[in-house]
Amino acid sequence: MYIKTTKKQSNLETNLINYSLNLEEGHEITDIDLVDNNRILFTIKTNDKVYALIYDIQNSKILKIDKANE
């Protein structure tokens, strides 16, 4: 996955992220939101289940996995 993030559209400073979320087959990212300058929220859906991953940009790690509909 390759993501380019920036604080504001007019801000020229960007962060390039190259990281694999290692999603299982049938899991798809339905939404991506910038939480703050250090974290990205991924909403992921599989069949009738939805869960979220929060990715720490600075440490290149997944911070939290919330599962719903289990």
C-alpha cells in the first residue's frame, strides 16, 4: 500500500508510507481517514463484519484493532 498524507492541501510537506496491512483474502478497505499527523484509521469490511485498524505512521505499526459484529 502506498499512501501520501499531508496536513493541508496547501502544505507542501508530505509523508510517504509504504506498508502492508497483511489483509486476509476477502477483506477490503472501505474507508481511510487521517486521525492526526501520526495515525491513519482504516475501516475494513469482510462479508458482514466491519473492523478498524489504526496505523502509527512514525513507528510503522498497527496500534489497535477493533472488531465489530463478532
